Amino acid sequence: MEIITDGPILLLDGDFDVRSTWEVRTAIYDLLEGHDQDVVVDLTGVTTIDMTALKVLAVATRQATRSGHHLTLRGCNSAVRRMLHLSRLSRFVAVERAAATA
């Protein structure tokens, strides 16, 4: 898993699973503490995601809300959206709508 921070945006690339959840969790919490603005987690480069990773995103969303911020997921491919739906976490995690193409 590669993690790149670009201002309030966290770009993830690779497999987001139990092996990378601690690293991603730490990066998200660092962003929430280090910026006075909303945080975006860009999952465009994520190839696979598991339930442990989804739980990290759900808890981070709750933590962001508690601290007066908003956490949004960007670039969710169909596999990520399916996992969010099956786990029912789509009710709690904000997912950015894909931009319409002309």
C-alpha cells in the first residue's frame, strides 16, 4: 500500500486490507489532527479492500464528525462500492459522486 498526502487529501494505491489498515488509520488521523478542513480519502488506486479496511474508514468518519470535520471517500470503484453496500457502511460513510463526463 502506497499512501500519499496532498494537503487534506490522502491518496491510497494498492491493496487496502488488514496488512495496511494501521498505516492508513495513522495517516487519516494525522490529517484530521493536522488540518482545519475536511479530509478526502482517494481510493482511485485501491485494487482490493476488505472488511477491516472498511471498518477503519467507518471509525475515521465517526472521529472526523466528532472533531467537527467531514471525511469523504473519492474514486470508489465498483468493488469498493459493492463492499460498502454489502457491509451497510454506505449509510455511514460519505462517498463522493463521480463527476459526469461530457
